[in-house]
Amino acid sequence: MALGVALDLGTSGYRGHLVDLDKKGKILATAITMRHPLPGANIMDHLHFWMENGADVGHRIIIETVDKLIGTMGAKPEEIIRVSVCGNPAQMSMFEKIEIRDLAFAGQSILKRLNVKVPERKAHTIKAEELGMRSVKGTAEVRIPPSIRHEIGADALAMVMKTGLMEKNETCMVTDYGTNAEMGLFHKGELYTGSAAAGPAMEGQSIDFGMLAAPQAISDLALADDGKWYNIVLNDNLHPVKSSLVDPTTGEERRLDGVVARGITGTGTVAAMALGLETGVIKLPYVATPDHRIHLTNGIHFGEEDVREAGKAIGAIRAGHRTLIEEVGVEDDAIKTMYMAGASGTYVDPIKAQTVGLIPRVLDKTVQAGNTSLMMSYDILVDDSGLDKLQDVANAISSKHIMFATSKVFEEIYVNEIAYWTEGMSMEMYNDMIKHAGLRPLPEIKRPKETVRLVLSDIPVIGARGLRTLDDVGVYLIGSFEGCIGCKKCQKECPERALQVSPLGDRKDKRFQIKVNTEHCLGTACKKCQAVCPEGVYDFTALKIVEKGADA
């Protein structure tokens, strides 16, 4: 039996298909992780960790996670003869262990000063053993798709190709609603792109009860006639079903289905924000209930800190969209269609998305396309000419990439987005401030006439062996520091409860071990644990990798 694996390497987690290459690409099984294995909440955190701790450390964590993910699908390594991957330039570069500093720093001067040689990032293949993969045959061919440019990755190319937007004779937009929020505006034969580091709230992370799209995740909410909220939860096939009817103020609940929720994903977060704003349960930046929580099914709740986290992510995406519109110079009513990709783009209610600002306020049509990155990875896996075709398309695409990190337009808009979502600025004042900056205010909302869903779930086919979830990813970072007094201030300060302090040996030794779980750690961009150390002896970068399951 000849098998292959198609992988989507996302900023918030990995997804993969096990495929029978002898049976015309039949999908046998699907596996997903619940988080990214590297510490951090966004792409910049991952890059920071990689550069500060070394490529060897970061690459080992990534490859071990990929091996674990493939292993959950039940195939023998010698059976897997081919692997394909798709993702943004940073994730792909870290997977291959090639230069990433050109992605971490903006501006040619610093790259020249650091003597950074930018890799080509064209379509190519590599052997699995060269990457250190152990879950597949050592000689297995790993197919790497191209980037359009070094800032615009294979995932953006997949988004463009699988939606077919460049074949349309219209002005339209596309966004992959993930942590890195790749987006594009197609106008008069030109593709203008950008990427907003929205953070993980759009994929259900950095939210108190947040989780990635997986079975038992609240993916949507709907308003009932009596004012209560239907809680819509993903079943084992990733299909949304009405699970219960809940009073968002009191938590009073009536069960409707056997699916019990254990968390809320990004689309559920959007739904909570939209319904909260429409019904007055949310009065920015507050939750207007007695305990300042929106009550959902099975004890899950959505609080004021969640409102702020979601608002910052929504604001980044809306600022990105508005920046593209301003930079290209198109009128709001010129944009006819919005293509929505990724798990969040698939499950989110487009009307609720428009209510909160995740899609343009004036549209004729929305199209929800699914996980285009995983779809493209599958295409590359089963089509021997797929890489060449992708490279031809990448070469032909004329694109202009707008760096939001250095854009004054983006900066001006995002500052006002933050004020709106986290400080209670009114929409009237928001528009006044935008006009004062010489930019166009937000237009009145015009609902789309047509909403098209191309797939029921972001992964339409999971295979007869079903969906496997890898909950435990990453590794432990472990260390012991001379002068540590075991006060546990670092443990108490950790916002994600990723750190533990424990005594080493006999308590008389007065030696202590610090252990960090990388899948929960916010990484080098946080380092609250290090900053709070009263003795000044804790050094996050000095921690050493220990595989989970190994003796510490």
C-alpha cells in the first residue's frame, strides 16, 4: 500500500490527511492539533522564539509534532512514500529549517546589515530524512509549494487559486480568517495583498474557554424568539448542530441534542460578539450582565477580557481590509464579492461577521470556501504535475504586497479600532477621527444579497478512519537555576498556566526545577515569568527541551 500525507501548517495549529495513493487519492483519515507547538500566540512570537532559542530547538519541536500528528492516523512509516505541505512563508521556512530573518524584520537596511540571504522559496521537493522526519519512510518525497513573493506564501496562493477570484471579472476580496489573517483585494487584473497579525482569538485561542475548530466546539450562536441563544456545536464529523438553548444572562439551559460543548471556537466568538452587540448584552467594552459574563452551554462563559481580546483581533482584520481599500483607491460599493477561507471563514455566519466588521460593510455576495490551504496540499500530493502548475501560476500573478507593519494608513485605522473595541469609543467618534486623518469613514452596512457556502465544514472529507485529535503537542522546556528560592512567583504570574515550579530531590537541597509546557506558553514576547523573578536568576532562553513522556 502506497500512502501519502497532506499537511496544512497553520499559525494556530496543524491539520493533515492520510491518503491512499493507490486508490486515486482516497482520504483515509484526518488529524488535527489543538494548538501550535511553538510558544507564542502569533507568528511574530514564533519567529522571536526561533531566533532567540535557535533554529535547532524550534525545528525539533515542529518536526516532533508533525511526526506525532502523522502517527495518530495509524499508518506504518514505511507505507508513507510522499508528503505535501502548505502554509505561510514563516511556517514553511521553519518546517524546512531555512532562513526566516527576512520575514521577521521589515526593511532592506537591517537585512543587509545582518547579511541575510533571502531564500528563493520556489516549488521544490526534499527527502523526509533530510528534515529529520521519523513518521514516514526516510526516502519519502516532501513536496514544497512556492510563494508568490517571499512575504506572500503558499497559503495565500492556495486561497487565491481555490476560490478562483482571479478568474472573475469583478473587484473582490478574499481573507483566510486565521491568526495571521492573509487577505487580498483583486481589482482590474491586479492582486493587492496584506497580512494582519490578528492574533489567535479568531481561531478560538486567547479566549477563556477558547479552542480550535474541533468536535464539541461552539461554532455559532443564534437568537431565539424569546431572547435566548441557540448554542450550535460541532459534532464528531465537524458538522454544526443545535446543542442547547441558553439564557445568556442567567445561564438557564435546555438541552436539545447529545453533543456537549467543551469550548468555543473563533466563529463562536464572532457570534457572541455580534449577538451581544445587537441585543445590548455587550456595551463596549463591558458585558452588561449581573456577573459581567455571557453564559453559554455547559458552564462555558464569555467575559469582558474575552470581549477585549476578540475586539483587538476583529479590529486588526478590519484595519487590514480598510488599508487595502484605501491604498488601492477603490470605492466601497465597487467590491462585489467577499471570499472567506480557513476554519473561521467556513463556520462563521457571514451576516454576523459583517455586523462586527470582519467583512466589508457593502457587498453583493459572500462565498465560504473551506480550508483552502489543506485543499491545496492535497492537490499537490495527488497530482505529480501540481508543483509545476503552482509555480507557473505564482510566476504569472502580478501582486503588490502592502506591509501593514510599516503602513501609516493601517496604523491610523488600527489605533481607532483599539479605542472602539477596548475603550468604548462610539462609532460616530470613530468615523470623525478617521475623517480627521484624511481617510474615508465606514459606510452604512448593506447586507449581501447572496451568501454561498461551498462546503459544510472546513475539512469536507475526513475519511473512513475518522478524525483524530492531537491534544498534547510541543515539548517541555526545563531548567534549574542557581539562586532560585522556589517562591513560585513565576508560576503564579504565567497568564496561560504553562509553568510549574517543583523541588528537585530532597527539600533540604533547596534546589528547584522550572518546567514550561510550550503548547500553552506565550513565548518570548511575554516572559512575565522571567520579569517577576525576585532573585533575577530565571533565564527563559536557558531552558532545555525535554520530550513529553521522557523523564525530566
